[in-house]
Amino acid sequence: MTDGRWIASLCLARTGFALIFVAYSASLGLLKHDWGLSSAQAGLIQSAWHAGYLVSLFAVGFLADRYGAKRTFLAASIAACASGLAFSLFADGFVSALLLHGLAGLCSGGSYTPGLTLVSERFPAVRRGRMMGYYLAAASLGYALSLWLSSVLVVTSGWRTALVACALGPLAASLLAAWVLRDTRNVVHASGYSNPVRALAEVWRNKPAMLAVWAYVFHSWELLGMWAWLPTYLGVVLAHGGKGGSGMAGLGIAFAALTYFLSMAGSIGGGVLSDRWGRTAVILLMSLASLICSFSFGWLIAAPAWIVIAVAIVYNLTAIGDSSVYSTALTELVPAHCLGAAWALRSVLGFGFGAIAPWAFGLVLDLEGGLRTDAAWGWAWTALGLGAMLGPIATLRLRVLRDSAQMAGGKR
């Protein structure tokens, strides 16, 4: 299979796996009403997904080092199918949704870091940023399709049907992944550590790699919080001054889907530009632009809807535009035999911090008066910006290190 067909097929599989990732967020406004949830409880259910996801990523990182990325990727896909369907069919309130959504997150990490490892194993550094960008853009396409599908189904058939439809994505993706990887070699590095603690210690002592990890941690706070609450916020903006309901919720989800779809350009563009300009230069550009959006977005709630949607597009594009770059940088700063450990450590720290963001966002909303209070949205989005501010600082420290010349052929 040619490189082009291989990466296109793997990206399509990633799109299918991603359909379940934002299915809950898409229907959050309606589920909050039907299940009688507070904003903090609604955010906590999303945080449960991220908490389970980070545990999954931690585990599959070591499994990929020990058993190979291909084998780990394919085995984890089976668990992703079963858990996604369980959540969509059986969640019916706060407790069940918290447990089942957390389980779905726990079983969904196998398509991420093992997939990144498969891409890094197949492509050289001069093309790797672009290919990583394609792979992450495929996830954005999955988020967009999930939101678009949900925007139609929540109005015509209800949120349960929307959840089930999105849960079928991992099933199709598993079948496609098994086909595309049939001839891909399962690489197990003979020099890898049998003791995960030693591998983690090597990564922890790698200062450039850890600065890239810390920059990713603060990036995750902003990105995961934004993904969880964007559909609901846009629904509130569209209903501002009028009545809400499933119609406005559906429109909010549809416009959120548009921002995800256009954010694919951010993932691909960020990867391409990082190959040309350097990793840290692109990270700084994207992270500073998304910070401006975080600090302004919530205060625009009373502005014309087209302005809010335009900012949402820029926000989603820039917030995800450097995601592939962090991943690419890590493959260049960490030896191949402990790359899985690096993914695992990054996942625990990044998704651990990011998992708190949806809950913290909802908590700010509750404290400031709830969904219908304009100032509450302003402070909630500002909280995401405050948590992300340390990211550019870590990136600047990485840029000045001599070892950063390992990235992008010396372009840093």
C-alpha cells in the first residue's frame, strides 16, 4: 500500500473513532435539562471521560512500547466499540452517565497515541509534522461529523438516537483499521525498558521533552474545556433574548460542528508550518492567538451571532492548530525505545489537568448565576485562558535550549 493510501485510510479510521468523543458534549444542553443536572454535574460527566481517557493513554503508551503500536491499536479498538455503545444505550442520569462515560473514555485511548506512533514509524522527520497534522485533523473531522449528525438527530429523533448513531463510528473504524494495518509491521524496540519506571525516569530527566510536555499540559486545559462547552454556549448565544429548546440547541450544535470542520485547517496548517518554520514558532503563534480568544469569547455573548461564530471558528482553529506540533516535537526529543512512556507521561499530566477544565468551567457558571447569566459565561471562558497562560512560557524556555535544535531539522 502506498504511503498516501495508508495515511488516508488510517485517518479515516481515526475519524470514525472520534465520532463518540464529543457525542455527549453535543447533547449536553438537552441532557442537562432531561437528567436534572447542575452545570457542575454536567461538566463532571465530561471530566469523567477525560479522566478515563488519560488512564487509557497512560496504559496504552506502555503497552505500545512492550507489545508494539499496531497490536495495541487493534486490541484497544474492540474495547472502544463496546464501551461507546454501552454509554449511548444505558446512560440515564448523573450516576450512570458519570460511570459509563468514564468507561468509554477509559477504552478510547488506543486510537490516539499508538496511532501517532504508527505515523512516526512510517514517515521521516521532514514529513512527519504534516502527517501528524493530517491524523489530528481526521479527529476534528470526526468531531464535526458527530456534531452535525447530532444537530439533526436531537431535533428529529432525540438525543438517545444521536448518541447511538455516534457510537457506531468506532465499530466501522475498527473494521477499517484492521484492513489498513494488515501489512504494517508491528514494531517492538529491543532496547525498550522492561521496567516502566525506568522509562518514565529517562523521560522525566529529558528537560527539552518535559518542557514540551508541560506546554501541552496547559494547552490541554484550554482545549478540553472549550470542546466540552462550545456547543452549549453557541446554543445560548443563538437563543439570547428569546426562547431556547431543542431547535436552538440543534443550531448551536450545528454551528459548533462548522467550527470543528474548519479547525481541520488548523491541524494540517500547523503541522505543515512547523515543518517549514519550526515547532516552537508555530506553537507560540497558535497558543497566543487562542489565549486572546479565551479571554474575549465569553464576553461576546450579547454580540451579533455571526461575530460570536466567527470568533468560535478562529478559537477552534488556533486552539487545535498546535496539537499535532506538540506530538511531533516529542517524537524528535525522545528516543524511540521510550516514546510510549513519553506519551503516557504526557497523557497523565495533560489530560489529567485538562479533565478538570469542563468541571471547573461548569462550577464557574454555577457560582456566577448559571447558563442564563451573561457575566457567568465571560468568567467561565476567562478561566480557560488563565489556566493556559503558562503554556507559551514553557515553549519559550524550550526554544532557547540547545537541544531544541533536534526538532524540525534544526528549525526549533
